[in-house]
Amino acid sequence: MRKNRLFFAILPIFASLAACSAAVNTTTPAASPDAAGNTAPAAGTGRLDTIISRGKLVCGVSGDLPGFSFVDQTGKYSGLDVDFCKALAAALFNDPEKVEYRNLTSKERFEVLKAGDVDVLSRNSTWTTSRDTALGLEFLATMFYDGQGMMVRSDANITKLEDLAGKSVCVETGTTTELNLADQMRKLNIEYKPLVFENGDATYAAYAQGNCEGVTSDRSQLAGRRTTLPNPENHVVLDAVMSKEPLAPVVANNDSSWANVVRWTVFTLINAEEMGITAQNIDEQLKSTDPGVKRFLGVEGSLGKDMGLPPDFAVRVIKAVGNYGEIYERNVGTGSKINLPRGINKLWNDGGLMYSPPFR
């Protein structure tokens, strides 16, 4: 009997200890600011929650690439990659200006992303096997299909890659461009002199000063950079295409909630164009009786809620930046200084590769 009394006396103590342990284990660690004052995700906190709590998106961009991400003398950012950052901010905050842009070089961009100093890279980054696996990153839906090219002076008597034998080529380090150039020249058995630079500005400055006979990068980048040269008409991009360059936004691995938001924001832009929904007609489209349109725009259903966004996230995105076709035309299309035809970046039902999974 005495043993039973002792057992029942000890029971409340064990119960109290168990309750305290449960309270400690179920508490989500608080996020702490980094050296720059930004709040990095603490253990158990997803990137999406951190961004919402912070009140702005931190977007890694190039900052020196006309048509994709370029900052002018007044500090204003523009370009296709920049518009995607704005689309994300609109989806999250209903305000495309709630973005802090970080200019990153090709060499540093992935390490900065892995360190958590930016939320997403929207920086003309090519999706490759090693980057998607060995680097611990997640490439999402392709925003732009490209290929590597070569730009030379129009009076240099260079019409094909073989004409660069014994000549120098400027190239940016830390890029697939550097590797592809070496592979292609080796395949063609061409001896050449690579001049390697840390960033795009230095690469094209060297080319403009005549330090190399050719400069290589994605064909879209060459077209954009050509517009910044003193006499653009004196430079041509060769017909040769050396690689496949699917350019996609990138996030860190193992955070499906945030990856879903970024991925489906890309698809929102593409799907809006396919449905004929634009920044100009979005208010009229909200009155549509088409069940697919109603579901896509959040008039009915729970597509936004399912990924931590408001039901009208697609409306926010389209009102802020338009659909994919509008973004393309404004920044790099025939209505821009770069004047790139859509080509394979047309919608799938118009002969291109742009395709969105169903919003259902």
C-alpha cells in the first residue's frame, strides 16, 4: 500500500516534466537578422514565411544586362528578369515594388543563394544537371529558351567559328558559356585564346576596347549588350549556336512551399497569355463565365490558398506586369531596342516551347 502511495505521488512530477518538454519541442525557433539586417529563415521556418514576415522580396539579378536586368543611372531596374521579380512581389504583397534587388556576378550568384542572402535568383541562369543536383539548388520553370552565340566586328572577316582560329575570345567566368566555348572549340579542333573576366561589364569593356576579336555569351545577351556599344551597327552576332541555354529562376533546395510559389508564378504568366488575359483586359476577364478563367483568376476555387497565396494572386501578377507575351515584347521583343523575335519562346500552340501545366 505504501508503494502505491509513493507511485501516485511521483506521477504528477513526470506529467509536469513531459508537458514542459512538449512545450519546448513544439516552439518554432525565432528568425534572427543577418549582418545586413535581413531576416534569414530559422530552423523550422520556411522561406515563404520569412519573406512575408520581412515584408519584401530579395531578388538576385545581374543588373548589367539590357533587356533582362539592367539598372540605369537613376537606380531604376528594368528587364524580363526584373519583371519576374515584380510578378513575385505582386503575388505576395499586391505591390510589385516590394523588391530589394541584389546585383550578383555569375561567379558568386549560387553561393549567395545557398547562404540565404537572396530569396530567389532571377538572373539569366542556365538550368544544367550539375547545378540542379550537385549545387543543392532547385531550378524551376524555364522563363527563356536561348543558345550560346558569338559576336564579332562586322569588318573582321569572321563569319563562322573556324575563322576564330588563333584569335582571342572574351568570356565571363563562372558560366556555362566558358565551358561550352571550350567544348565547342575542342570539338572543331580550333586553337583560340580565351580571355576570362569576373563579370559582364569587364568582359564587354575588353571587347569594346579591341582586346579580343570575339565575345561569347547567350545570343539574347549578345543582342542586349550590342545596343550599349558605341556603334552597334559595327557588330554582328554569328549564326552559329553552340548550346542549349534554358534560363530559369532558382531557389535553394528542400523548400517546396517557396518553390511552388516561384514555379507557378512563371506558369501564371504563360497561362495568362494562352488564355488571352492581359494587363489591359483583366478587369473584363474577371466577369468571364468560363470556368477555367474563373478558377485561374481566383473567382472560384482555392488554387492560391493551396500554396499560401491569396485566391487572386494571378490577378495581382497580371495587373502588375502583364502576361508573358507582354513582358517579352516590352523588354526584348520587336518593340524594344533589342528586337529579338519570339522564336522558340512562343507559346506551345504557336510553334514554341512555352507551356504551362493546367491550373486545376
